[in-house]
Amino acid sequence: MEPASPTAAAPLLPPPDASTEPTPERRHSVADRADTRLAREADVGQRPGTLTIREGSLTPRLFLISYDENSCVEREYDDYQELLAYFQGHPELRHWIDVRGYNNLELMQQLMADFELHPLQMEDVLGDYQRAKVDVFGDNRLFLVSRMTEFTQLLEIDDDQLSIFTGPNYVLTFQDDYVDCLDTVRQRIRSGFSQIKRKPPLYLAYALTDVVLDQYYPTMAAIGDYIEKLEDRILQDRPDRRVLGRILRMKKDIIRFRRFVYPEREKVAEILRMPDEIVPEEMKVYFRDCYDHAIQALDLAESYRESVTSLVELFMSNQSNRMNEVMKVLTIISSIFIPLSFVVGLYGMNFQRENPNGGVNRLNMPELYSPWGYPILIGVLVTIVAFQLVYFYRKGWLTNK
């Protein structure tokens, strides 16, 4: 939307102090994301463009960064009308309006009306689980959706939606969280030598997209470190079924991460195909760099998915080897006692030496009446065991060779 021309230019607000910085009062958890997805499924069949505030959404916080080549003003507003008045009163500046939290339907409707946003676009914003995409609306303005990711301390991939609207002198962003990965962009605007302050607002939209893509790398690095730890756990310890559960959960998270990255690549590719009146050629150079980052992140996701699949195979192979070791021990024990059982069973047969009709059955175990029969039999049994142990040792069956 074109901001209204002011009757008199208002002075710039003083630079922000530490109190204007957002405080991480609350951050959504992975369970909150799952609830959001379930709530989205419950909306099946509603009229297109219906705005619905999800249960558990945060109270909106409004941040405005206004800047030009020589100045930067940053402030958090409690009153949207005050923010809008300052925005409309300074058309000579470029503005970044950052809305964090959705839990105010009236405010969302006002923003949609003041910035001429389509109801379907605002529905995508409030849905908070839209795949990465880009749309053109209005006077060659862009609507971009990205997914910010982080590998949490709970060993899960957390994600949050970042919605970006571009205008002639502003960028409007929405996210349903107070904590994000965009502080580097804010620091660049605050500095005095940033290209963001010298280039059109579309460059800020590029910078936000680029930071989101760059954040994929620490996420993947954390995943890679965790995969190595799982591999060491499998090789060094005796892993149980809980390790397999962690591997399968990690595989699921990597597949979900790939679902974030692949649309990002397609989104940037679509931006590069847009005509110059929408995305100038000088801006496409920067988006080509984003495209390279998206491809690299996608390659990493594919590589880690194969690594996790290999971990599953390694775990199953380890379990199979452990079972083979157990079976080897049992087989050796059985092999030792089989000849002993044969000898003992042989001499346990009840063939009588004396004939009931008189006389002696000379072929019926004459050793039974030998005074050295029992010691000799024990010696034979010990000899058999010793011979088997020596044989097994020479074969390497008693070692891990």
C-alpha cells in the first residue's frame, strides 16, 4: 500500500534503549506445533479466507524499524494506531513492521485492510503451517513464506513460520513467536554500513530469506553431531531399543526438515523466473545466492537421511552380532557337553553283568567291576574337554578374532 503523505514531517524518535529489545517471554514447543497441525486439520471444509486464531497463540507484539541511509529508528509499540501514524507520517523512510504473535483477530483484520492483504494470504499467515512459497499480489508486491528451524535441547527440530509482505517502502513480517533467528538482520540495519539501508525494501526481504536459509546450516550441523554420537553409542556400548527409537525419531525429523528445505528451493527458483518489473535483475543476483544455499541445505538433508538409514542398519547389524556371540557361546558349551553326555549315557545303560540264569555276560561293560573304572572315566571326560578347548582355541572360536 502507498503510505499517505504527511502534512508535516514528524521528528525521528530517539534511538531505542535496552528496554525496547524483545524479551523471550515464551517460546512455542514442538508439541505446540503438533497442536497447530491438528487444529489445521479440524478446519477442513471452512470457507476460504476464514481467519481463525489458533488456541495458544501469543499476544501480538508490534515492532517497527524505520531507516534510511543515514539513520535508524527502532521501537516497540503497544498501540497499533500509533505505529500506523508514524509509518504513514514518514514516507521518505523505509520500514520493517514486525508482528510477533497472532492472538488478536481484530488487529489482524486491521493489518489486512490497511496493507491491502488478501484474506487467503492472511489465512496462510494465521494457519502458521504453510509450506514455503511466493505469491505476487497488488502492484507487483510479493508475499513470501519461509520456515525457520532450530535443533532444540530436546533433540528435536523446532520450526516456525515467517510470513513476509513487501511494499514500495516497507516490509511487513508475521511470526507466532517472540524469539527468532533474525537478530543478525536487525544488527545490520542498526549499523551504519549496511546495504539494507541503501537498497529497496525487496533487499530486506531477501536478507530475511537468506538468514532463514543460513539458519538451516547450524540446524544440520547439530543434527550431524547428534548422528555421530548415536553412531559412537552403537559401536562402543551395548545399545538397547531406546537408541533405535532415537534413531528412528531423528530419521523422521530429517525427513520433516527436508520438507522445509525443498519448497524453499522451489520458492527461490520461482522468484528468479519472475519478470524484471517484479524482481529487478540486480536483485536476482542475490536470490541466486539463496538458491545455492537452498540446494546445499537440501543436499545435506539427503546426506543425513542416508546416514540415519545407515545407523538403523548398523544397529541391526550390531544386534545381530551380539546374538551371534551369544549363539557361539551356547554352541561351544553344547559342543563340550555333547560327547560327555554320550559317554555318561553310555555307561548309564542298565545291561547286567551277571546272567540271572547263572554265569557272566562278558560283553556287558566289564569296566563296571574295575577298581579303576571311575577314575579312568573321569580322566577320559577331562581329556575330551581339554582336547575340545584346545581345538576351539586354535580355530579362534574362543576369541573375538
